[in-house]
Amino acid sequence: MTDPAKILQQRNAEIQQIEGYVDLNDEAKNRRITAVTEKANASYQEAKEAEARRIEERVTSTRKAVYGVPASPMYSDAEVAQTHHAFRMAWDDVLFQTHDTFAAQEELEELLEGAERRGDALFARAVYHRALDLGLQQVVDSYLSTRPREAKALERYRKALAEAEQARSVEGLLASAMIERQLGG
């Protein structure tokens, strides 16, 4: 069971059932209630850890979809290495040309326009990555305007980041603490 509310609900139902046993003394009831509570706590911790892993895996996989260098599965290892090398060269060029982050938006817009004109997909992708890193939404939107698959990948990544942020937020931590307190007894 992975839903904290259901874990709590099941624990409460089991406790209520135990408390209804007329043939058990208080000590026996307390032992059973303690066992049920410990089992619920363990289930909750396991569910909490699994959820944290799921969120982290989702962030990692969606980040790779956004920031990965596209290489066909049909490529040999050598061709993949060449593609990655070409991308690193493009990335270095983009970084060099946008070292002044104050003027980066205008520079990236020009670089993207030139890459699109030449059909240089790797250079355009390097520009896109730099625009993402600098938070230049106009350049990002321009790049994504003709790439719906990559736009969806970025949307999934942003949703995964928001979910991870929500889990670490004050509200998320407070909700977790409240459940843990309720499970505590």
C-alpha cells in the first residue's frame, strides 16, 4: 500500500477492531495496537521512500529527455561519440559567444536564427540548452516553436521539477509530518 491516507485508515480500522475485543485485557490490546502501529509506520516509511525514488527518477529521466544529445539508436558507438563531440564543440561555441550574460538574449536569438537557417540541429540545440540555463524563455519558445516533441519533453521536465519542489516544500513537509504524527500513535 502506498497511499499514506489509506495506510492511516487501515491502521485506525485495525486499532478499532482490537479495542473492540472484549476477551483481551488492556495489556494484550496494547501489544497488538503497538504491532499494528509499527507495521503501519514501516509501510508509511517504505511508501515515502518509494515515492521519493519515483520523483527523483522522473526528474532524472525527463532532464535527460530535455538536455540529452540526440543520437539515433542505429548509430554505432563511434558515431554516438562523434555526435557527442560535435555537440560539445557547439556548446563551447555558444558559451564563448554568450559569456556576457547581459547581452545573451540578443546573441542567442541571432545564433539560433543562424543555426536554423543552416539546418545545424546540434548548434540550435546548444543554443536552446544555454537559453534554458539562463532562463531566456523567448529563445526557448523560438526553438520549441517547430519542435513539438521537445516542447512536450520540456513540459514533462518542468512538471517533474514542480512535483519534486512540492515534495520538498513547507506544505509537503508539513503534510508528511502530520501523517507521521498520526501514525505515531
